[in-house]
Amino acid sequence: MAVVTAAEARAYIPTLSGDGEDATLNTLISRFDAVAAGYMGYPKQSSGAVSMESGTYVEYLDGPGGRELTVTAKPVVSITSVYDDPDLDYTDSADLIAASDYTLYGHEGRVVLDYNATDAAWSVGNRHIKITYVAGYTGGTMPKAIQHAACLQVAHWYQGRSHIGRTNLSSQGQTVALQTLELLPEVKMALQPYALATSWVG
């Protein structure tokens, strides 16, 4: 499901009535997702997409030691597999960490080994950890602030299509400066609390 629906975006554009422009709005919504996700620090999903929407990630991490492991994309919906493998092979079942051996704190992106886990700690070493997981927002979990930001930006892009690449407009001897089509300041402010603070390694 998209960040917002065309109907939700349409409500921010008073000049639109009916669904005749919904295909254009859906395209802009999709592009907002990619642009905003890049601004917020989301890495590429295994499909190659950059998106805030739920998708699969494959991440290789340095073994941190201790019981806690932190992934990049958040919120984490589920973990498909975690390998802790000093040989960097990631296929041996002996290196596969059982799901019963850790606890996932999805909003924080933390994977914590249980006290009674087979391994007492994550190993220490370069790229010892391979984790495959699903992270991002679904339609039901997309924060309202992000949806508001999407509607603001899509409305701005839709209404500004006629002056792409132009910085001013002249008419009847008057020159008016045009607002650029980059992310609006209020959109950036709405997105900032959801930005990812960690760096991607993969």
C-alpha cells in the first residue's frame, strides 16, 4: 500500500475535483516515497527500491560482541534469518541463530540475544553477521506526520509541474520568484523525527 492514497493527496489540492488526475497523483506519491526515504537515510531494499514502505533487507554487519545487535532500517517487522559466521559463508546451519534465541525490539531495530541462548554473545569481527529482515511501514502503521508530509509535497509538485526547472515567472512586466520543487521545509520537519540515525553497511 502506498504512503497515502490519491484521494488523500487530492484533498490538499483545492483545484482538483473527481479522480481524473489520480494516475498522476499516484506517480507523484510513489516518487515522494523514494525521495523522502532517501532523505531519511533508508538504504536500498533487496529489490533495489528505496522506500519507507515495508520491504526485505539483507545486511552484513560487523560482529559487535555483547548481546545486542542493531540493524539500519526501522521499524523492523520480522526477521527472516540471522547468521553469525566468522567464515563469512552464511550457509552452515550451525551458524544460523535460532529465532527462539533472541528477542526483536522492532521500533528500535534491536536484536537481543536471550540469556539462555545457545550463544552467549554475538561474535566479534568484520562482517560476521548476515541478517535478512523485513522493515518499514505498512498502510496501517504509516505515521500520520509522514502522510501529511506526503500530501503537502505531492500537492506542491502537482501544482508546480508547469515551471519545472524555472526559477522565476515574468508576466505583464512583473517578475515573480518561483518556489523550487525540492522537499519543502515543512515536509523535512515532519520527516525528521523518523529519520534513521545509523549508517548502512552492505
